[in-house]
Amino acid sequence: MPEEYTTLYRAFRPHRFCDVVGQGPIVQTLKNQVKSGRIAHAYLFNGTRGTGKTTTARILARAINCENPQDGEPCGVCPTCQALSQENNLDILEIDAASNGSVDQVRDLCAKVAYPPQTCRYRVIIIDEVHSLSTSAASFNALLKTLEEPPEHAVFILATTDPQKLPPTILSRCQRYDFKRIGTKDIAAQLSRICKEKDCQAEDEALLDIARAAEGGMRDAISLLDLCMSYSQNHITASVVQDALGTAGGAARFAFADALAAGDVGRALTAIDELMRAGREP
């Protein structure tokens, strides 16, 4: 049987703050907190999809529990770091509010928080897509009670793409960090590093096209790279990216812009027609 394949975005998920791309100020602030021991009891990570919110939450959970942190980073080798790397660890509770956001489930979660951690210093609760709790005000009320008077050993990390749906009472009790869209050049540079490690040849323009298509999301970019690798058998060109993603490519865009600048309506419409016949999205 062929060896089980791990998707690229999972294989290259950062395990240290220094590996998180494009979120320098946030990473530096969290590292400083780990070094100084000034850990907040509740964090709110806000940003568009694929910008590193959940990944950073997991790294922070390991860093604040690490027995021997290195410059604010989890060491990765101590027994606690090794234990926390396991997905079934009971001292890091991670839930998706979109599918586990009922009042009873939130109350059950808050009840678990009351118990001290088994082996770690902190019990960390990561709630992804926390805005999904907004379908029930009672769910937020149940969470709010714990955020108002949290146990000393509890740290909440709330992640959302829609902070305006959260009640002000929740927002006011969290340290808020806004994750920005990652720059195209930063994404392309990370994709280049992945290609080198996976022994894949890729043109710079092809990687830039993938980075643009991802619209600031690193996870989306790596998933698109995975798709292009499969399509091209590890030799990615600009034309491969255009075929795999159904995009027009830089040359077609510039040709269309030139036609507009020259006032050549016929050439502009012909360019659109050619793209549509090739299955591109106009």
C-alpha cells in the first residue's frame, strides 16, 4: 500500500513563533509575555481565514506551559512540550464553536475549566470560530461568567473571523490581536521554501500567481501549491498555475490593460472572449 500522505498545510504548520509568517508584531508581543510571565487570562485572535490564528494559539498554549522556554519559544523537547504535541492532551481543550456551540456544551466546557490541569501549569481553552456562539445569547452568557472570574490556571484563546458578532462584554475581557492578511511576497517566499524542501521546481512567477490567488491566506496558498504539485508532477510553471486554478495570468491582464489604454475596444473584447473560451473567470 502507498504511504499515507499528509497534506502540505498540515505538514508545514508552524510549531514555533519564529515560523509564523507575516504577523511579526503579534508574535513579538506574545513572546515577550511568555518571557515576562505576564500571561492574560483571555485572548481574542481576529483575522481572515488562513492567517495563523489557530496555529498561533496552539504555539502560545505550548509556550506558556513549557518547562524551559527559549526566548519565549516552546523548547519542543521537554516532557510537557512532548505531551502537548499530542492531539488527545487534556490540558489543551480545542473546540469549534460552529459545531459545538450549544448552551449545554459551553456550560460543560466551563465546568471542565474549573478543574486544575493534570500535568501543566495552565489549562488552555481554544475556541475557534467563537462568533458562531452568537446564535444563542445564552451560550455567550455561560462563557462570560467564566471569563469574568476565571480560575488562575485557565487561559482562554478565542479565534474569530467576525469579531463584530461578539458582545462588548466578551470583547472587553480579552486582549485583542488583529491578524493581517499576509503579503504576496511573504507568501511566495514561504512557498519557495516548501518547494525546496519537497524537491519541487517552481518558477517565481508561478509562486507569485499562487500567492495572489490566496488573497492573504497562507493556508489557502499552501493548499493551492499542493494542488499544483499534483497537477504538474513537481514542476510548476506559470501556465501550470493558470490551468490548475483557472486564472488568466499576468500576461493576459497586461494585454487587456494595454487594449483599454489604447482605446482598442475590439482587442479588449477579443481578449475577454479568449479567456472565457479557455474556461477562465472573466
